[in-house]
Amino acid sequence: MADLAHLIKIHKVENDPARQGMLVKLIAEDEKAQADNRKALLAQRAADGHASAICPKCGAESVFDASNKAPKCGAMTGITAVKVKDGSEHNIPSPCGTPLKA
Amino acid sequence: MAVTTTDATLKDGNNATLLQAVHTNPAGDVVPAFSSDAPGVACYSVSILFTLGVATPTEVVVMQGSATKTIRLRKISVQGWSTTAGVMKWKLSRRTAAGTLGSAVLTAIPTQGKNDSGTVASPTMTVSTVGTANYTTVGTLGSINDSGVVGFNLAAQINNTLPWTPTANTPEAFVLRGTSDWLTLDGGADAGGDAVPAGGVALITIHWVEDAS
């Protein structure tokens, strides 16, 4: 469950058990919706012939064809410096590139 | 005299008292207080500086609907930056099938979060960028909902840096229902054939709400 103590504090309901109960109920509903959605999402991916994996380096989740033997993480976690015509240098994001396994 | 906000007392069908916030303007007119805030609605956003790694991309961003929530996309914005000036045509498309990925890899944008720190932090919609390669076959096209041109330029020329915003804070949101409902942001090959300008980076921002309707 999400950090209930934090939520109680930011909603200023420390002394309101009824509203604390409402927060607990909302969180439980959200978590169930996420779990149910996750299950449906994985079923949909399987039906589409897709697999997924979490990047061991950056934690981003990627989806790829189940037959793809060498998928790589595409999260924009890297930085590449580029030099342009006027001589100035700029940083642009680049893919994580870590090999993934389904 | 400034505008003041007070509560007007209303009665419902059972003669129970309700309070309605009203504004009183300097002329003494009393008008209902309109609120653009939506308390209790789960609002999410995601934003990425995405280096367009495929030379002439088809689908660039894939938004997949949720099995448990209805998704309403309130804002989509795409802006360009590049080391050599150029333009790209873009489309917002609805897809009714996932398509064949081939060597393409969809990576969920990991920075998505909730606008309100209220309850839990994770949305159910998945927003992914497409990397490594284009889809072998893009998803079945259901409709083209919007199209636009995005200028890519390093120089601060305002006419080249205007974002394309297929939807911007509108109540007429694009809706996604179910995990077999997709909206995609398409560039290049799938939208008229523009290659990515050299060093092209797309600045993409998406806002949406999720509810159980």
C-alpha cells in the first residue's frame, strides 16, 4: 500500500478517522485497478506475440517481439554531447542501450 | 472593490441546505464560482526529451489503454529541437491492433507521475517510445485524429519552435478504453515521409486523467 502516513499528513486528516478510512479505500481501489490492469496488459501482450522485460540497469520496462533475440532498453537515460556548426556544444539524450532478456 | 467569494445557500429537492460558492463582482452582480480544478480526479503527466533514433520513424509514441480505467487525454504537445533545421509532419492516430514489432522495442517512459500527490502514484495507461527500429507492420489504423507540422531548429526562431498540440487542456479529450485501444504519435514515414532532421530531439508532453467511467 502507498505511504498512508504521508497521505494522511498531506491531506491533513490526522484527526479524522472517517476520511482516513476513505483514503485507505481509495488506495485499495487504485491498487486493485492497477493489478487487474497489469494482468490484462500481460495477456494482451501475449496475444499480440510480444514479450516484456525490466531493464536491469535503469528499471524501465520495454516491450518487444517475442522472437526478438537482442532487444535493448530504449529509455532516454544517457547523454551525448553534440557539436553544431556554430561551434557550440549541446547535450542530447541517448538510449540506455542495456541488453534485455524476456 | 475586489471580487469577493462567498457561499450562497441553496435548497435541494428534500429541502436540505447546500452551499454554492459565488463571486460578487464590483458592480454587485452575483455569479456562480466556476472552478477549473477537478478535485478527486486522478491526473497524470509524462514528458520526455526523446532523441529520434530511427531515421524516418513511423510510430514514435504508443499510448495503450487500460483494462480498468477510462483514459482521457487532456493535452498532447510535441516540439522539436535539432542540430540542423528541418520539419517533420506528425499525426495522432487511433490503432485497433498492436501491429508487428519486428526489431522495434517499446520502452515505457519511466518518468510518468501523478499531478496530484493525493493517492497512489502509478497510472494504468502505458506510454512508450518506439526505439531501435520501426515496426515491421504498424498497428491497424482506426482513424487519424489530428495532424501537424513540427519545426526542428537549434536557433531560437519562434516560428520553428512552436509545438504541435493536437489537444490542449480541452474537455473534448481523446479517449482510450481497454488494452486493445491505442493512440499513437506518428512521424515521418507514417505521416508523409519526412526524415528526422539531423540530431532531432522531440520534446513530448502528455497529460491525461483516469477514472472508472
